[in-house]
Amino acid sequence: MSEYLLEAQDIVKTFPGVRALNGVNLRIRKGETHALVGENGAGKSTLMLTLGGVYKPDSGQILLNGSPVTFSSSHDAVSQGISVVYQELSMIPALSVAENIFANRQPVGALGMIKRREMMKKASELLALFDLEDIDPATPVGNLSLATQQVIEILKAISTNPAVLILDEPTSSLTEHEASRLFENIARLNARGISCIYISHHLSEIFKVAQSVTILRDGTYVCDARVSDIDEEFLISNMVGRTLVDIYGRRPDPATFGAVRLDVQNLSRAGEFSQVHFQLKAGEIVGFSGLVGAGRTEVALALFGATQRDSGKVFLDGKEIRPKSPRDAILSGLGYLTEDRKQHGLYLDFDIRQNLVSNQLHRFTIGALMNDRAIDQAAATAIADYRIATKSAKRNVRMLSGGNQQKVLLGAWIGIEPKVLIVDEPTRGVDIGARSEIYGFLRQLAAKGTAIMVISSDLTEILGISDRIVVMKGGRIAGEVEGATATEESVISLATATKPTGGNH
Ligand SMILES: Nc1ncnc2c1ncn2[C@@H]1O[C@H](COP(=O)(O)OP(=O)(O)OP(=O)(O)O)[C@@H](O)[C@H]1O
Ligand SMILES: [Mg+2]
């Protein structure tokens, strides 16, 4: 018997023009959680899709319990004990929670009838693992929040009783509570002898869930290590190939900020937020913190004209604005990078260059014609500036790794140099090296006079990047703290404080 439950040896996988994996190794012991880390485009998801039977490797082999195996399909991999929660959600919105969990494997009785009651009961038991017993397993998945859908995706994988459970960035859209339930559940699975492979760009998580780790860089295997022998700096320097100091850069002197650019007065929208008021100055980066459901994204959508406010006023450079649509908002000088890049942000079936110029077409037209030369040049600059991992600007955005898609989206918004830019979860799924670059680009944009509003659930990011932090709670402004002196405690206590608000939230 091999010491390892699952082994990948010297795996090579190429796509047209890209060598995604170039001789990669991975070894996992029974009952342990093994982390897989690497920058965007390093090959993590490709390796998981190979272990999950979706891709056939060009060469190399996979060993299960010491014996070589091949998978003819993802179904085949599941039946041999490997279950994957992919980076992209795969739920069918119109089907119920239970139907999604047991898709194609519903419990069947003697006469070939699906045992509906048993399926519902099993689904409820699975939901209870995440304190979600309140959810009726008959609810269509499309009615549930993104975070809950992500949990159901995980439950679906667990329900197949795998020997190895693979989780590709499972926490990217989870709330903090669900993430900590996930860590408990992973530990429980490990105790039952089930192994996990865990991918995340939140390096601190690696130290909470994993016992061992493999580092990939640019499709190649760098090393593996016991987590107890290493620290975050070791991970970063091996992932990035250099050390990163102070990824947030330096805060400018508040005296250098200009006039108020965005002045929000008593903004309300029934059921979402009320009496919201704040100001953003030219050059300033203001972080918006709060628990999930505090109303930050809802405020952003109203400012951007995607929804309409019930009352209140908004002034941009002293002039009142009331955008009827996002197009209106863009024309008056606002930009908004959405938290859900798949739904609202990117044109997945268009290439990188088209996406990069999509918000600023007027700059790239000569009369009625597109100025292709100028677009090519702008795209080449953006690809270099943001280090978007691609051989060509003419690749469909769908083919890029998750973090690289995020960079394209950010490049598209920063490119229009808006007067006010709202960024919602700007670095979700983005690796640490690229994150430090993105913070640099936001700082540069601010230095040119843009006022920036950063909404983020990552408190470390909020504390690192913000000149000032506005905390929201239950649809209202709970308070403000200075970025330079803010602490995790000061922000959390505002976000969770129970003081009577007198409102109907
Ligand atoms: N179906 C595909 N066709 C062409 N190229 C692909 C395909 N899937 C992945 N690639 C390329 O292979 C490389 C590795 O991508 P992969 O998705 O495995 O990276 P990753 O490590 O998961 O990154 P991230 O952290 O951003 O999710 C990238 O250059 C990517 O553009
Ligand atoms: Mg990936």
C-alpha cells in the first residue's frame, strides 16, 4: 500500500497555445486536507478538472491507493471516489435544493420510483451540517443567495460519499459564518478518513484547514510542504517568485485630498437602506465595511442608477445627479465594478480587448467606425499593466482563469478614469501578487483625483487600503473611523453594535 491515497505524477495538460500544466505532482494522504496554492492562471483549476475526470491529461498518471487509474468522465471519477466542487457554480436554478444535490442519483425504490420523501430527508440532514435546517429542500435553488448556493454545491459533493473531496475556492462567496462551518465540516470529514484538496487565495485559511500544501507557479510544480513547517511568507515567495512588502502601499496625507466629489444626503430605499449619508473627496479611498446584508451593495446600485432611490439627494462635483440607468451614471462620471462579474460585469463571449473598451467605446471610434489600432494598443497596455495572463488580447474572456477575468473587469473601469469609482469586492478570487498591483492602480487613480468607494467583506483589505472607513449596519450608517488608526475591533464593534435605531430594519 502506498503512503498516499491519491497521487498525480508529472501531469501535462495543454490547451491551444497554452501549456496549463507542465509536469505537476501532487500527493495526498488519507484523512488529511491538502492545500493547493498558486497565482491566477498557475493551473490549479486545470489540475482539479483533470483529477475530476473532466480533462484527460496529455501525459503523466494518476494513482489511487497506489494503483494507476483513468477517468472517462466526471461521473466516472465520482464513482471511483473523487468528488469536485468546481470554481464555477453548476446548479440548475429551476430545480429544487434536493434535486440539485441528488441530480441523476435520486434514491430509487423497488418499482423504479424515486423515493421523494427519502431524498428530502437526506437533503435536510445535509443542510443541517451548515445550520441551514430552515431551508426547505423543495425550494428552487435560484431563489437562494449566492452563498447558500455555494454551500449546496458543497453538499452535493459530500453526498456522494467521496474518498477525496476537492474544493476549488469554496469560500469566495461564503459569509464568514458559513466559512467557519465549512472548516468544521472539513475537519469532521478528515476524522472519518476522507481527504480534501483545498484551493484558496486567502492564505490565512490554509493555516486553519490544511495539514500540507503544494505550490504551483506558471503550470509547474514548485514544492510541497507540511503546513506546520512554513508560514505565509514562505507561501507568497514561492507562489510569486519574489517577496512582497507592504502590499497596500502608503496612505497619502489627508491634507492632499481635494474638494468633495460625491455628496450623498439622506438616501433611502424601502427595505434596503435608509438615511444614508456620506461624502467622498477627490483622491480619497473610502472603505465600506459591514456584515452581509448591511446594505452596502444596495446603496452602490442606487448610486449607479441600477435601482431608483425613494428619497434623498446625490451631488457629483456640486451638481445634483439622479441617474435613471447605469448608462446615465457612466455618462455623468460614475463607474461601478460589480461584485458578480459573471452576471453583470463581463461579456464572456467577447474577447479581452472588446471587454477592456466596452465602457468607453466613444474613445475608440472614428465617425461610425471602430479604431481597431487604438483598441489593440489600449488592450496591450492593459494586459501588460495588470499582468493579465494571456498570449493574446483576442482570447474570449471565458477562457481566462477567474482572477484574470477580474483584472480585465478592473482594467475596463479604471480605463475610463471616472470621477467616482465604486468597486464591490474588487479582489475576489485575485491572487496576492495581483492584489498588490490592483491596490497600486487604485492609488494611482485616486492620485489623479478620482474618489473611490471600496466595498469589501475582507476586513484586512478594508483596513489596508482605506483612508477612511464607513461602517454600515442594517441599512444605515453605523459610524466612521479613520483608516490610519482603525483596528479590526473598532470596525467590528460598529458593524455589530446593538443600539436602538428607531428605523424599521
Ligand atoms: N478551457 C481552456 N481553454 C484554454 N485555456 C485554458 C482553459 N482553461 C484554462 N486555460 C488556461 O490555462 C491556464 C491555467 O488556468 P487555471 O484556470 O487552471 O488557473 P488557476 O490556477 O485555477 O487560476 P485562478 O486562481 O485564477 O482560478 C491559464 O492560462 C488559463 O487561461
Ligand atoms: Mg482556478
